Amino acid sequence: MWKTFSIGGIHPQENKLSANHPIHEADLPKQAVIMLGQHIGAPAKPIVSKGDRVKVGTKIAEPGGFVSAAIHSSVSGQVVKIDQAIDASGYPRPAVFIDVEGDEWEAAIDRDETLIKDCPFSPEEILQKIANAGIVGMGGACFPSQVKLCPPPPLKAECLIVNAVECEPYLTADHQLMLEHADEILVGLTILMKALRVSKAYIGIEANKPDAIRLLTKEAANYAGIEVVPLKVKYPQGGEKQLIDAILERQVATGALPVSTGAVVQNVATVFAVYQAVQKNKPLFERVVTVTGKSLTRPGNLLVRIGTPVNQLIEECGGLPEDTGKVIAGGPMMGKSLLNLNVPIVKGTSGVLLMGGREATRGAVQPCIRCAKCVAVCPMGLEPYLLATASAHGDFERVEREDVLACIECGSCMFACPSHRPILDYIRLGKAKVGAMVRARQKK
């Protein structure tokens, strides 16, 4: 019997339009705009200056704190400025601007595609290589991997879970990555197991990817301690807490770290990046991105250099359709609607979705009919209607008591609401206010 998580969940239309489209390399940009804050935590600090020449893989920024990540150039050329650039949220953030000249790589990067299985490095050396390569969680959270792989005492990892769920509608980048790089992913998984000092790992894959389940199950038989776990299709199964529940039947307590269940979760693209970093000395400067939409001429999965503008990828896939009403970085459930198509691709960009006018338009807001559908589908067991109403009325003490910080912002409540109420918008407001209240108390 296929597994799934125990509380809530929805079944949006999958729309995997780019499934089984082979990965192809996107064109190099004329100018790469590389954001310095591509991860949770402190932005990286630039170590290059205007006029410096860099190669593909050159480190251009050091971690800005304990929870931070290094940044590397994805192109070769000249640094023309360090300035502000608009990010996916619409805010100006610091970035390094590099004019592209050719495609010269750092000599230390092994560009040979030969699989290297043996990893002679110690756990400490593996963690250092991951940190040096600027690896972060590539499922969207972008948490620096070297930090996540070192649980704070007394917590200890018992197993590793690979998130290969890709439950967001439309997105297929992880699916295609598994089909084309299964061996590298499995070697990367053994490297992470060694770093964590665990002997058991699980790969969670949803049932709508039967070819990936078959392939990885076959290949995993050659590796000790790795088990592929087929999962029922249900959103948001790719959420860390939901995936742990589905595979291990353990729940993460409110306010606790996921590793308190004994599991460390890593996205499948992150596992592949770890293989490249440890075995090939390749920093994280490119990733697979799904570019898709019902009206897009050539949806597909592109291998994209970090810093490439979104509008260039749209042009490579046939150009902006006339009926486009919204362009989203990520998937339709948790992605961000872009205000500017010059926004650069970052480490956490899993997709670019072009939605038609009708699909992109919210329904007219109607009064709440007390149907409790938002409660039934909430994967965290919250009462979304109550959180939204209290936030709308400014009762943030009540919002805090009702555990708003446990919300994972998956959007299931808004998807299920027959009255088209902006539930998540108000919950996000409440989370921001409560978070500020908590930080203010901690400073006293």
C-alpha cells in the first residue's frame, strides 16, 4: 500500500506539460546578475570588485554568517558593478553584475561525465566541500546544506530522506533529473549518508512518476541501505514535515526541528549538486528549471546558469504568449508572481510558469460560508479561517495563540475555499506581525 501523510492535503490538477522533455542547456546570458542573498540567513559578502575578471566557478562571495552560503560565478567575464537588483519578491537586493565573455571554467572543476562512485573523504571533509561549493536546499527553502547536515546537540540523525516528490503542479525538473542522472543521485545520497553517519536512506517519489520509481528502485538495489518509497499523489507532500509523516509515520512537534524525528530531509536536486561538489569539485552555479505554461510554444526543462534573466528563458521556449496574465517563479501553489521579467534565476528557482489570463485571475471574494473546507485540507491541523479573520481584525495576540507560525504557507486553504477568500494573504500578514512580536520579546 502506497503511503501518504495523515492530515489534510489537496489534489490540484497536475498539468505536468513538460514531463519527459529532455534537459537541454539554456543559452548563456549576455550579462549575469548574481544575487548575494540566494539562501535563508545572512546574505553572502562579495569578495570581488568592479573590473575583476572571473571564470565559471570562481567564488565571488563568502558566507555572511553561520547560516549563509558561498556564491560562485556562473559565467566567465568581467565584473561591471556590485549594485541593487530586483529579486523575485519585487525588492531591490545586492547583486554582482558580470558581463559575459566566452565560457572559461575554473581548472579544478572536473567536466568529465564519467561516474565516480568511491568517496575517499571523511564526514568533516564532505561537509567542508559542500560548504565551499555553496550548496543549499534546492526545493525552494534554500537552507544552507552544511548547516542542515550538522544537527544541534543533543539531536542526532538516524536516517536520510530524499525529497523527490515534486508535488507542485506543472513542475518536472526533479522528475527529469532523476531519469537522466539516477546514478549520480544515488552516489550523492551515499555521500550524504556518510556525512551524517547514518546507514539508512529513503527516496520518496509520488505515483505520477512511475518511470522514476522503476529506475531508482532498480539502481538502488546496488547500494546498501537505500529504499525507494512510492507515495500517493497528494499536495503538499513535498513539505518536510509531511514527507517525514508519510515515510516514517512520525510527526514533527510544534516548534521542533524536523531532525527531532531522527530524519534529515534533502531535495533530490540538492543530492545531485552534492555529488557534483564532492566528486567533481563543481560549485552550485547552475540548476535545472522547468519553463512551462498551457499557452507556451515549447515548454521544457532547461539547465540554466544562475543569474540568467527570466525573460531569456521565456524567449528560448517560444516567447511570451499573448494571453499571459501572470508569470510565476516556482509553481502555482507556492511560487511568487513576478513584477519584472528581468529577475534573475537563483539557486532556489525550480520553475518559471506562464499562466493565461483566466487561469491567473482570482475569483470574486464572497462571504465565508463556514464550510470548514480550509480546516479539512490544512496539512498542519490549523484553522485557517480563524487565523485569517483574526489577522484581518488586527488581533495578533489571538493569531499567535492559534499557532500561526506553524503554517507552511502551502496555499491549500485558498485552493479549497469556495468563496475565493484571500485566506493565505491574511495569514502571511499575521505570521509577519507575530514573528516581529516574538523577536521583540526575545530582545528584552
